[in-house]
Amino acid sequence: MGILLFIVSFLTALYLFFAFLGAKRVNFLVILMAALLIGFLTKTFGTYSGCADGWISENIGEQGACSHHGGVVTYFNTFGAVAMSVCVFMFVIVIAIQFIKFRNDL
């Protein structure tokens, strides 16, 4: 779940930076680093790890943690769920706008 949240927030931030800032006004590496930072922070603050059956263990990160509870899994917290919803919504809206512009140009 964490990598999915990272990818979606990174791609959305990258596209929005290019759409609003443009590659001519700001260096590509600056835009790329800012989008990577947003993706990393969204993943960091939007997920938490716990056991697969819901058990909360203080030993997450150690070998054998949650071994009797189905293993360690990553979940979205409230911020992560909202961030994922907003990013997907914005991405769909931007794709729809681009499709409409493309269709009108034909």
C-alpha cells in the first residue's frame, strides 16, 4: 500500500508541477526532486505498519514480528486515505481535461 501511495502522489505532483510551472521556467531536476519529496512525505505520513490480523505490535521492524499474526502489512491511515483519494481524483480530472482539449483540437 505504501508504494502505491508513493507512486500516485509522486505522479500527480509531477504532472501538476509541469502543468503550472512548466519546464521552461523551472529546472527539470528541481521539479523532479520536489515531486519525489511530496511522494516520500505522503507515504511516510500516510501509512503505518501492523500485523495482518489487526494486532498492534511494538516489535515491528524486528525479525519475527507478527509471525503468529499473519506477518507485517502496511495500512493507510486517515491522511493516507484522503491523500490517495485526492490524488486519484485530481489525476482523473486532469486526464479528462487533456482528453477534451485533444478532442476539440481534432
